[in-house]
Amino acid sequence: MKELINIFSTYSKKISAKAQFREKIIKYFFVINGFAALMIMLLIFLFLLKEGYHAFEQISLTDFVYKEKLTGGSQTKIYEWYPTSDEPRYSIIPLLIGTLLTAVPATIISTIFGIAVGIYLSEIASIKLREILKPVIELFAGIPTVVIGFFMLAVGATIFSDFFNPVNRLNSILAAIGLSFIIIPVIASLTEDAIRAVPNDLRMGSYALGATRWQTIRKVILPTAISGLTAGIILGFGRALGETMIVLMASGNAAELTFD
């Protein structure tokens, strides 16, 4: 019996030693990968900083805000982005305002429709209908942005011009509508997850007090899930800020200070 116990103990120690050795290998593997990723990001940042620093030898910091031009005997501040012109201008003000002119309206539109879709999927739609609609909605988030940009350029711009007759056929509102197609699935998905995370006891308690379904959604569920809704809106806004192709194709790619 003692011999059997000793054999088992020796075998357990061997297994334990092997397991510890494997765990150490896995641990150091992830540590090395983590430091490697950090170093790569740091080297990329240093490379960009080193190469970009040379620009300040010819361009001052104020040139990134405005360029002074002598017109009629007085100095005029020009806020334009034309780096390839004969007289290059490097003001980033039109770029920042243009980004906000597309991202903010797109986020407002997407918040309205995204939260509405999320509420419908989580509280109103049947299980079978939800299983069909949710993949279809999330499919829009995977559509290449160049496809949406081309659609807005070829089809959306024509429809928008026929109805509203804007000054410019390609404009920021058209780009904002295009951005909404990729932001609505993000907000809708996160809204549904946040609402479904609300404890069912709160719903039952609200119904027990005589509240209707809409009153329960508006006064119980939405206030409880507000942190998840806010996270979805912020992520949607970030996606709108970082999008390039839709804005490039649908807004006309003109860095101008205009609401047209």
C-alpha cells in the first residue's frame, strides 16, 4: 500500500512539475508578446514624431490655425487647407469643423434610430423575429464603407438633390446620412445588450404596480440601462469621427468653412 502511495505521489509531482513548466512558458510567452506589441507601438510613434518634426522647420504652429495674407494693405487671416497649392495653407480648422459637421448629425440620427431599434429588439419583438432581424441589422456594420460611399455618391446625392435642392450636390448632411448606416447597428446592438441586462424583477415590479409596457420602458428600463446606452452612443460617435471613405465620397472632399 505504501509503495502504491509513493508511486502515486512521485507521478503527481512529475505531472505538477510539467504543468508548472508549461504555465511558466505560457506566462512568459504572453509577457514577451505584450512587451513586443508595446515596443512596436512606441517605435511607430517615435518614427512619426521624428519624421513630422521636420515640418516645423518650415511651418510654424500658427500656420496650423491660420495663414496671414496681405490684402488691400491689411493682414487677413485665412483658414484654409490647401497644402499642395502654390501658396500652401495648412489650417486644420476646416478639417476639424468638417469632421464635426458630419459626425455630430450622424450621431444624432443614429442615436434616435439605434435606440429605437434596440428597444424593439429587446422588449417588443418576438424571439423568432429577433433572431432574424438582429443578424440583418448587424450585417450593415460589416458592409465596406466604400460601398456605402459610392451608393451615397451615385444614388443618395441624386435623391437628396431632387427633394431639397441644396447649394452643393455633395454636402455634409449627405455624408452624415451615409455614416448613419454604419453607426445605427453599433448603437442598436449595444442598446439591446444593455436593456436585456436589466433585471427582469424590475419589469415585473413595474407591471405589478399597473404600469404599461411603454411606461415601464420609459421610466424603469431606460434609466436603468442609461450607462450602456451612453457607451453605445460614444462608440458610435467615435466610429463617425474615424470614418474616411464615406465622408470623402459623399461630402465632395472639400476642406471649406461652409454649412453648404
